[in-house]
Amino acid sequence: MSVDLRLRHDRSLRERAAEMFERGLGYKSVAGGLGVPAEAVRNWQKTYRATGRGGLLAMGGGQARYDFETKAAAARAVVDGGMAKPEAMERFGIASATPLKQWCRLYRDGGAEALRPRPKGRPRGPGAKGAPKTREQELEERVRRTEAQVAYLKNR
């Protein structure tokens, strides 16, 4: 059985925090009441405000995916519109401040086009496996192989 060491606080603790947020308590009061570092509870509160109770309880399940339009609108609102990041997180349903910060940086550097999804992995080159070879390429490869065999046999 594997244990996820990145997830330090279990779901029941976050449930209790959500109940305290619903009662109107601030992150410092919740942190003191639960014995959790204030910075962690502050992040929980941001997530709670942005995505609600369900988003807070679903933390640790995996990274959320956002479409291009959401990324561009959120970055545009923060960079061009002067909206505060927590407000943008709440308005656009972004669970974490980290991706929003990255989107804003990319938006400042390259505009909305910098937020478009790019293909993952190493780009395919002309000699990539699986790409069909022309007859000429096959013959050149065959000649190189034969020349290497001849050179090897001469040196024996």
C-alpha cells in the first residue's frame, strides 16, 4: 500500500475546516482550532471560496484542467482589468493560485496566444520511428549498413 506523502492533512480535517468557514470563522481561528499551520488553512480558505465545499474536500485528487477560454479570461481580468487574484479565482472557479499566477506571467509575456495548449513530448523529426520512409531513405540506410559491415570485415 502506497501513501501519498504530499497530502499532509486528511479529508476529515478539511471537512471540519469547511464547517468552520461556513460558520464565518477566519483562517487564523480555524488554524488555531484545528492545530494546522495558518498558511495551509489560508490556502484551504482560498480554495473554499473559489470552488465551494466540494472543491475543498476534493483536494489531493489530481490537478484540475482548465480550457483556453477560462485561462485567457482569468489572466485578462487580472492583468488588464486589475482584478485581485482571489476574486478571479472565485469568479472563474480556479482552485489554486499557482496556475493563475503562471497564466498571468504567460499572458504578460506573450498575450492570450501564450496560453494555448501545446503538444506534449518531444517533437517528431524526419527520422522518427513510425514515420513511413521513402524508397530513397530505405536504400540509403541499406547502403550505410552494408558499408559498415564491409569496414568491420576488413578490420578483422
